[in-house]
Amino acid sequence: MEEGERVLGNWPVDYIPPAGWRYHGQLCVTDRRVLFAAEVARSQFERVVIGPVDCEAVAYALDLDAPNVAYDGSHLLVSIPASQIECVTADDGLFDHRVSLTIKNNGSIQLFDKGVLPVTAVVRAIQEATHITK
């Protein structure tokens, strides 16, 4: 956390990047960014990256800018600044309740799935951080 950064909420979620894999971890929304942290084995990324499994390759696989991804071989941290989020929407299905983030620079869709639990609080927190009203 950066100095003065305020946490708006924490939730256990599955992170589903554009390529469709699923990583279970913790979503934290602050007044400045959306953070996702998880333990992710190197073998989970070896199937989706070509060459060495490093931060840059993992960021490419997640369709995010390299500065937004940290990976040390067992822990994944995704940090999406609020200023990079173009749109946030709730996708409520019968068994899948997801928050969808559209990234400004490349239009990628980043999904956070809460399973059968509602995502209203997550969407509100992200809207507060990004000042997006829809």
C-alpha cells in the first residue's frame, strides 16, 4: 500500500484474464487502484507463456502492462491503477457473479468472479475509486 492509500474493500475472488485461465486469490480495492494477489505456481503460467516465466511474460499473458504485474515464481500481484480503468460492469448470472473491468489502453476485459455471491459492493468500490458512475 502507498502512503495515504485507503482500502475500500477486500473479497476472495477468482481472477479470469482475457485468455480465460482462472486464479484464486484476494481482490482489494483502494481509492487509487484495484489489486489482486494470489499464490500461483510457475507451472500454471508455463502453459500460457513462451520462453521464461517472468513478470513481463506473465503481464503479456494477462493482457496488462508490465508495470501492473509482479510475479516471483509463486506469488502473483496485479495492480490496476484507477486511471487505467475505462469501464466497470456487473455480470450477474445464475451461478457466476462477475465484475468486468475494461482497460483503457488496450480494451482488454479483466474479470473477477465471486461465484454465487453478489458483486454489488465490489462494483461500488471500483466506481468510487475510478469515479465511473455507470
